[in-house]
Amino acid sequence: MDSAQGSSTGFDTTHRPNFSVEEVPNPPVTTEPVPEPLIPTVVETPPAPEPAVVEIVPQTLISKSNNFSVREHPLRALLFLIPAVLLVATIYFVARVTGNNYTMREPEPAVTLAPVESPAPPSPTPSPSPVKTYKNEDLLIQMSIPDTYEVLKEDKKTISLGRLDREIVLVSVDSDTDYDAEEGEKITVGGKEAVRLDNLIYVTEEPNYQFSLFAEDEQEDEEIEKIIASIIFLVDTSGWQTFENTTFNYNIKYPPEWTLNALTNKDGVHTEKSEISKDPANKTVNNLVLQTSSNVANAALTASEIVSSTRTLSGWSDPPKIELKKLGGGDAQVIQGELTGKWRAYVVIWYKNTVIQMTWDDDVGKGEQQVFDNMLASFEFTN
């Protein structure tokens, strides 16, 4: 039965093969890197501010078993933001403590201070344009005309003024003129009432003056307006007294019934102050005061400073204007207006190194204005 079984299987169980163990030298073995078993790698996060490094294991080493898989956690993608946030927070904290301006703090608004201008010193008033004084004692009129004007014709009833033989202003007295005073513009010329009709001006008070104007451009219009504004109607001053100030070299006339107060020392030298009054007992009105300064280094600048300070006095009913004119061979600035209930006139005249200040007071009605105008017109420097 056993032989049958051995025949059926093909192996001879009664005869065992002779196995021998022979030592065979091991062939050189090349050691290949064996993959490390999949062990979660824990990487320590370096301290801030360096960002953490997370090692990602290659996908080829992850088992594909149905029962085991490694997936990336949703929060892992945000781990790298933690060091950045810590860094920003640290910078912000340090900046708040130290106050540095390069932090994330919003810049404070810049404040630019406007420059404060220091008050400028008073600038000298410019000298008047070249003009000259024209006086006609027969017609009892005086005016300031441009230096380029000439007297083209002159007699006892007519004056013709112009440039380059062309008539610009014609003055006539007691001329027979027919006009309607109601149609014209009411104005004042030299303190007298007048009417203006286009290029004609009529003085309605006796004696009746007529001014014919022939301007050809705007410049001549301005020249004529200045001439009309400068007109002074004179009175007969042949019987007036003359005050000769030999110390400061000037003359001025005044009515014979008025009183002069001009003090001198024993050598005949006049003091700096003189007065001409209608009533010496009441000098609040109709009183002319002359104050002289000599050896002035800059007479024009000094005069301008006096006028500027006078013009800014409190009490003027209206801001006064400055009138520039020639007086007695010198330059002058005149301010007139109502001041503290009286009519006040300031006149500053400068010539060479001499400055003369005149102050005139009158009532508001200007009852003696023409007398003042004639005293002013008679003023002249003698040296």
C-alpha cells in the first residue's frame, strides 16, 4: 500500500536524497536605502520671528491601504500665518512704547503754520507828479497845472492853457453864457457852487467863471480833473499883512485885522512855532499854527510820516484823502476834513532840508475857508 502510494505521488519515500550543506561565499551586497517606516515627523517651530517649517512627506511613502490614509488638516495651511501675526504684533507693541514713526500707526495730520508777516515800516508817500503853480492876480485865480502845460493866452478876462500850442483849458470871467443850471451836475469848484455840462463848467457865484475843457484822451481827462480840484479863487490881498520869517526863510500873508503871534529872541531869531489868529482870545477856530523843523536829513520821508500818522487819527467823520500840490516853491501834502466836530486842515510842506507843518481849525460850516485858502496860496519860500 505504501508502494502504491509512493508510485502514485511520484516520490520515493524509502530513498531520501542526500542533501549536503556547502558554504558558498556571499556575493557583494549593495545596500540600498530602505524606506523608513511611515512615522509622523514632528518639526519644532522655531521661535518668532522666523516662520515655522513644516516637512511634508512625499505621497509615494504613504500606504494606499483602504483602512489608513493621511490627509492634510485644514488648519495646517494657516500655521505659517502665526509667526507673521506675532511679528507684526511685536513691532506694533515696540512702536507704541518707543514712539517711533515708522510703525503701522496712522500718521498725524501735518499742521502748516501760516507765516506771520511783521508790520512793514511806513513807506514814504511818492512825490507828486511834476506840476507847477499858476497864479493870475488879475482874475484872482490860482491852480496847479502839469509841468508840460504852457500859457497860450492871458489877459484880464481870459486864460488859455495847453500843450504844444493846442488849447486844453480855457478860463474866462463874466462871459455872457446862456445855460440852464437845472440841467447840469451840481459840483463845487474852489469852494464855490458850480454846474457841469459836458465839457463846460460854470461857477454860479460872483464873479462868474467859465471853464471850457478840450481833452482828447483819458490822460488829459485826468489832468483836467486835477486842475479843477486844485483851483483856489483868490481875494484881493494887496492890503494884507506879510509875515516874513527870516530864520526859516518863508513869507505868508494874512488879513490886516487878524493877529500874528511870532516870538523871537533878543537876536531876532524866530522860534519854531508861530500862530495867526482871527481872535487871539478864542483859538479853537480860525487859527493857523505853523511849526518848522530845519536841518532835516530826509525832508520828504519826514513829511510822509507826519501825513501818514495824521491821516490815521481817530475822529475823522470820513477817511480824508491826501492832496499833493506845489506851494511856494516846495512840495506839499494837504489833508482836510471834519474831525471831532470841527473842520481841520493839515498841510506839510518840505523844501530842501526844511519841513513846515500847518494846522488850520474852522467851524464845520467852513466860514473862513477862503481866507485860509488865500493865506495858503500866498505862502512862499524866500531862499
